[in-house]
Amino acid sequence: MQDTSGASLPYKLPRSVLVIIHTADLQVLLLRRVSQMEGQDYWQPVTGSQDSEAETWQETAIREVWEETGIDAGQPDCLLRDWQLENIYPIYPQWRHRYAPDVCMNTEHVLSLQVPSYTKIVLSPREHTAYAWHDWREAAERCYSISNSEAILWLPRFTAS
């Protein structure tokens, strides 16, 4: 993590992206996190915090997608959409130590990334143990996080031509 001067920050920034990766026919990519929540598998789209105050939402999304899935969102056959939508929610207590002592809320910016159906996935083994493609409705049901589920349910509206 860095601030605008490039110096290292001791804590994560409470600003993150939620990137829903999907195909044209609304198959949604979910990733199973290494850590479990309440003893259960934790499935989610790509999520991740901004590395610096200078990093844009799009830059964060492109970086996180690459780090977690190996997908180059800048390829001509990919379409990154910024939904101009944000969720504000409490940071889970087990992750609060990553943030400054007075930080308890996170702002999550929602984007989607349309990819070809043949897109190869290469997981980051320190973050995820498996991936699966699901119809958008089923994907929404499988997510642990309510904000993730709700965003997936909005997918048809934000991808309509």
C-alpha cells in the first residue's frame, strides 16, 4: 500500500472494488477464498483494495482481476464497465486489524468485466482455491457477501445494450 507520494502505508485503504466477471450470456465467475467464513466455503467475485490514493477505480479493477484470475482486462475482447455504484459496509471484525484503528467502514466501487467464454483462469493460490462459472442467478445465491449477491442480481441491467 502506498500514499500519493509513493511511501508505504501501514494499513489498507478502506476503498475497494468489486468486479463481476461474466460472459455475454451472463455466466458469472466465482472464486473460492482460501479462508472460510463461519466454517463455510466463501465464494465471491473479484474484490480488492486500492493500493494507493492515486490509483483509480479502473486501475484497481484491472490490477485485481489480473492478480486473482490472470485475466488481462485490457485485451480487445474484454469490456470493463464502471457501474458508478458504490456500497458502504462495515469491515468484518476478523479483517479490521488490516486497517487503521479508527476505520470500521469500507467503500466498495462496483464494476463488471465481460470476457469471452473461452477465457483461461489462473488463480492466485494465496487467495483462492477454486473457481466456477455459474448462471448469474445461481452465482448470486452462492455468494457469502450480501453486497456481492446484490451486485450480481443487477448484472443484466448494467450489461443491457
